[in-house]
Amino acid sequence: MKDSDQGAEPAAQSKRKDARRNKEALLDAAAEVFVTSGVEAPVRDIAARAGVGLGTIYRHFPTRAELIVAVYRHQVDACAEAGPALLAVGPTPYAALGHWAGLFVDFLVTKHGLATVLHSDNPAFDALHTYFLDRLVPVCAQLLESAASAGEVRSDVTAYELMRGIGNLCIGAESDPRYDARRLAETLIAGLRVTPVVRSSLRG
């Protein structure tokens, strides 16, 4: 094997990693622009935020629909990956659950304009709700089960119920600055907490 062949594979891997990081940075920039300006924001604004040319965006995402789908999936993936990470570093499973619920609220409240788009007739968006459930329900279930196994929360609430409850608390939150959906979600999570029964000793 030639020395040039031995060096080619690491170089190719590094190039692929760089391309993946650049694509993720582009998706993060698009998400930030969508939050402030909606999904119909000019592509040039996204390019400016990401520090790339328009051609780079169109090379990755030839249509706006493809960009919206990619941004949505990227944010769902980030929320899903946060669950196990929080369990690994959190002081308790309950703390990890509470932190993740806050991230879930942020995701729901800040996807400005996506809700309307995802309910449009565009077939490109049909599978996104299924993707959302398939990725996030198991993560929420893992967090709930870990907290329940530790005796920190009740075990009769399902992940789907909890996510649906948090989702309902987030309705309209992005348009009402007086309403704090994250605080209400914290109250909901606190309601799952199991209170230890304290037995006083009987004196004879």
C-alpha cells in the first residue's frame, strides 16, 4: 500500500466531518432565523447568519421545503439526544427529566411558523409528526422510567401523556409574553414527584 493511500482515508474522514459540522451549523442558523422571522424568511438571511454563500444552501437544500424538513428533524434529533446525555450527567433522574422537559418546551415554543407549515398540503411534511413521536416518546419514556425506578416520580403517567400535556401548556405561548410555558411545565413535572411518607416513632 502506498503512503498516499494510507493518508487518503483519514483525510476523507476529516473532510466528511467538516462537511457534517458545516451542515449542522447551517441548520442551526436556519433555525435561529425561523424563530425570529418565520419559515418564509429570505434565504439570504440564513446564508448571512451561517456565514456561507447562497449556493451552499441551495446545494444542500434545493427547495425551501427540504430546508424546513431538515431544520425540524435536526432540532428533534437534538432534543432526543439530550435525554440520555442529561441522565448521564444529572444529579438525579428527576433532575434530568425536569431539564429535558424545559428543552422540550423550548423546542415547542420556538418552532415559530412550523406548526402552520406542517399542517399544510405539502407532502414533504407528512412524515414529520411520525418522526417527532418516534424519536421523542422513547426518550421521554426512558427519563420517566429512570425517575420512577429511583422512587422519585409516580409510575402511572406515560411518556405520550406527559408530552401531550406539556404540548397543551405551550399552545399560544409564543404570542403572549405574559405567559411562561416553561414555568407551567415545571409545575407539571413537580406534580409527578413522589412525596416520601414520614413515619413518626411511637413512644411508649
